Amino acid sequence: MGDAVTRVNATRNQRPIRSRRKVWVRRSIIAIGLVAVLVVGGVVADYYYLGSLVNRVSVGSLQKAGATENILLIGSTDRCALKVQNKAYGLCSAGVNGVNSDIDMVLHLDPSTGHVSLLSIPRDLFVPNARIIGANKIDAALYEGPTQLIKAIEEDFAIPINHFVVLNFDTFANVVNALGGVKMYFPVPIFDQESDLNIERKGCYDLDGYHALEVVRARHLQIQPIPSNHSLTSREYDAPTSSCECWRRRSPHGA
């Protein structure tokens, strides 16, 4: 009789423990499910947000992609397309309404090897068919639309273009912000009164879209203890190079 009472009491004491375990497990599953929903929702929202930054247009002369792909990257100077006018870069209302491609780069992707290569076409390169009416600098082709620029590159360089991306000042800054900014290493202080670029001391800097634009638009460097041929084109390559330099200097084996 005593043993039976003991077993009954022990069973009664175990019931609350088992019940609490079930509640804890149930709550844990619900919490994990909520976290998963939030993560998936955040990824989806970020995907649609980044997609909203892209304005898709149809152009002619694009070729169907094969085993490899070529993407034409264009940097447009179209001030009249800007949502926010900036006197430092010229105002559309003041007659600065030219449309040129300061940057013409072909990004070549080869999925079979995993290699990526980048060809930069100098903007002042004179070609016979930049405009419909005839010869001009390659950057002048964009004035007649991306189709004309793509056609000129395909004919003059025998490079089939499968896709193209064009950025102006606004969209360049937006892309940099969407990526969370860029890191750049400046080996010397740099100042440009026209673009408002003002790097007072050497080192690594986290640049948002606005300040990254100051760098790529800097053309009147007043402090320039670097080679005089360090032109606008060479600065376009500085972002990835400088980012690597920042990470190298922060690593234990960096300088």
C-alpha cells in the first residue's frame, strides 16, 4: 500500500515537469518559425527593393547570350535625367544637357571557368560610326540612345553585347547605398573644390553614395601629390582596389 502511494505521488510530481517541457518545446518551435518568417520576409523585401531601383528598357542590337555573356556598363552624364540637380556637376536648367557615356566597360562572364574580365573603352576613342551621321568619339554615341552605342561597339570591336546597364549620378549613388557603401583607402589627403571632395588625412574611409560620387567626379584636385596621369578613368578602378587595401591593412598580416 505504501509503495502504491509513493508511485502515485511520484507520477503526480512528474506531470508538471513533462507539461512544462511540452510548453517550452512548443514555444521554441513557434519562436524558430517566427525568426524563419522574418528572415525570408527580409530577403524577399530586399530583393524587391533592389529590383525597384532598376528601370528596365528595351533596346535594339542586343545579342542572345551563349556559353558566355557580355554586359555593357555605361556611366551617363545626363544631368536632365537627375531627380536632384547639383550645381557642382552642372545644371540642366543652365544648358548642361549633353548626354555622353563617360564610362564604357564590357563585363565578360564565363560560367564554365568562373572567370570574369573587364574591358574599358576610352571615352575619347574616335570611331567611324559613333553617330548615325558618322564619326565621333565613342562617348558621343549615347546621345542617340543606348542602341546606337551598342551597335557601334559591336561593329567596331566585334564584341556581341547581351545586356547593358546604365547609371547616371543619382543611380550610381543609389547603388552604392544599396550595397551599404564602399571602403576606399586614400594614401594622401585629397581636396577638390568643384566636387566637394575633402579627404583631410590618409587612411580608409567608409563612403556612402554621395561621397563616392564626389570621388568619381573629382576633376580639379588641388592637392595632388600623385602622378598627373591619375585620371578620371583610373579612379573608376580605385574603388575595388582601395577596398582590398582597406581589408589588407585591417588584417593581422597587413601593413
